[in-house]
Amino acid sequence: MALTPVLTAHWDDPKSFEIESYKKHGGYVALKKALKMTPDEVIGVVKDSGLRGRGGAGFPTGMKWSFVPQNDGNPHYLVVNADESEPGACKDIPLMLANPHSLIEGIIIASYAIRANHAFIYIRGEVPHAIRRVMNAVEQAVADGLLGKNIQGSGFDLNIVVHAGAGAYICGEETALLDSLEGRRGQPRLKPPFPAVAGLYASPTVVNNVETLASVPSIVLNGADWFKSMGTEKSPGFKLFAVSGHVNRPGIFEAALGTPMSELLDYAGGMRKGSKLKFWIPGGSSVPMLTPDHIDIPMTYEDLSAAGTMLGTGTPMMFDQTTSVVKAVTRWLEFYKHESCGKCTPCREGTFWITGVLEKFEHGKGKEEELALIDDVCGQIAGRSFCALGDAAATPFPSAMKYFADEFREATRISADASFPPAATTIFDKAGV
């Protein structure tokens, strides 16, 4: 399959982030088309396209919009989850830097569809360059009459607020994001009620990922059938794949869903000189790992699910033979331990204990019977925590044991650094590969 540049089609334009450049390449034409349709017709087009959320869960976007009750007398809100912080995920921030107006146009269309007059973009506070770029895009849209009162003479009003978050991974969970947006500590809410019924300020709210909304204008402009002409029946359309790790040319490659991972690896220049693939993770650290035996698997929701993993954010991380699986799993668990909000016991205590035991293995001091203990604690976390962070934390170890159990047993007598010298796994040419 060939690359399918849609969102990335004009990233090579030095002024791709400016409204003049965006409009030169057909920007905001989809908005004019959408405003001539009814909100329900816009929802219908997105629903017919089969667009699934690009933030990790893969929930059908049009269906999500349709859950918002209509004519209920309450204000409706659209919230953009731009709090990209999954280890390995690196697509939304580049998108906001290179093509922020695709996001703005998607927000306006989505807000019109769900009858929302206020939208919020929640961006990580650690990326001020992205915040400035998006704020500039909003200001340009306001100056051009694309935001504010009576947009394009349609009678539709919309204001967009760009909010800098405090930088917590937990705020990637939609209800924790809403609490943070309301000025409270970012912690997940008990569901139900779901945000579509009682979200921001207890009003109907839709929370969408950056890439999801940025994909909407091209769907509205070109139609659902055009979108479904790419990808597969259950995973239609195009997708940003951010390939990183021990590859020669890490980067973002826009391709149709269903593109084999081996092809994406070729786009990334293959594994670095002298190395071979040891394991890879299709969509951020929260999904189970795969091995070279799975390298030809189509990158779709259904194919990856059948292989025992998930597409997630669509950001494959490639690791070569210099990588210690024990050390990698330990670092991920340290991350989840640090980022746990502490609200529920399974996640708060479970990540603490798993990390403590894994660190023993990292230093060659683990005991084989403790492997069963870690697995048991993972089982106590998965499905029992307040939100999906617990499930994410319980994923790396069982996934690693499935393919690399011997490496953990070896770690009962040899430290990870002794088995896999840290210098060799760096990205530099003289790393000892």
C-alpha cells in the first residue's frame, strides 16, 4: 500500500500552520459545506464513514456524537483531548504544530453537529510551542469570521478556549480531563453518568482526540464513500502512524488502516544498521507487545485484536536485540506508578508493589517464585481499577512473559545492565550494535 497523505499533505509548506496556506489548499471549504447541512446530516455522514476515535479506544465517532441528547435545554460542550502523553505516542502534537487549522475546522464542524456553542482544547502544559501555535490558529479563525457570532451567516455561534493542562497522564482519561478543566484535581469520575449525558459542568459533552477531529473536514468534503475507499471494512480510512525506536528514520507516516507493519517499518528506513527486531508495540506502552513473527500483520483494530494486542494510538515502537525486556517493562511500570492518581486501591497499591519487585529483577536479585506474584498482582489490577490506567499498568508484564519468560528467569541471577549493556541500546551509531 502507498502512503495516503491527507492530514500531512502540505506539511512541507513552510507556512502550513497559517490560515492563508490552509485555505490555499482547500481549507474551510468543508465547513461551508457542513453549515449548509443540518446537524443531524453531518452526524450521519461521519457515522456512515465509519471513522473511529484515533486516541486509542477506537470508538465510532459518529455514534459518540449521536449520544448527545438534543433539545434538552442544556448547553452542550465539545472538548478536545490534546493531552498526548502515552509513552511512544507522538502524533497529535506534531499535527497541531504543522496543521492546526485542520483541527480548528474539525472542531467547528463537530460543534455544529452536536449543537455546542463552546469548545475547549485541553493541551499539555509542557508543550508551550503547540499551545502558542493552536492559540494563533484560533485567533486567525476569529479574525476571518470562522469563529464567534453567526459563523458564515449560518446563525451558528462558537467560541474556542485553549486550556493548558497541568501535565498529568491521567488527564488523558476523558472524565479526569473534565475534572481538570473544571479546576479540580484530575481524577476519573464514576461512570455512569457518561460525559454525553453529564460531562463538563454536568452538561452533555463530547470528548474527541486531536487526530479524530482533524480527520472530519476531509470526510465532510469528500464524502463517506471516499473515506471508506481506504482501509478495511471495520477499520476504514487513513491514520497517522508514528514509528519510533531503533529505526533509521523515525517519523510520522500517514497511511491507510490495514497497511502491514512491515511496510511501515520500510518507510522508517528499517531497523538501524547491524540490528534486528526483537519486539515491538503497536500503539503505545499500554498495549501488549508483539514479536518479529507478527511484523506482517495489517495495522487494523480487528487484526491486532486477533493477535492479542490493540492498535491503541497507532504509534509503533520498535526495539532491537540490545534492549532488555526486563528493564523496559520496569520503566513502563515506574511511569504508571508515578502517573497513578491514587484514587483507587488496585492501581495505587498494585503499581507500587509491581514496580518494587520488578526493580529486584532489573538488578539480578529477583526470585523465580516472585514472577507468579507479579502476575497475580497484575490480575488484581486489571478490570478492577477505576479507569483504564490500571489496565494499562497490568499489561506490560504478562505480555512480556508471554514471549520473554526466560529473560526474566535469567534476571534472578544476572542484572539487566550486565546482560544488555545500556550503551548498546542508545540510538547512536557507535553504540556497540
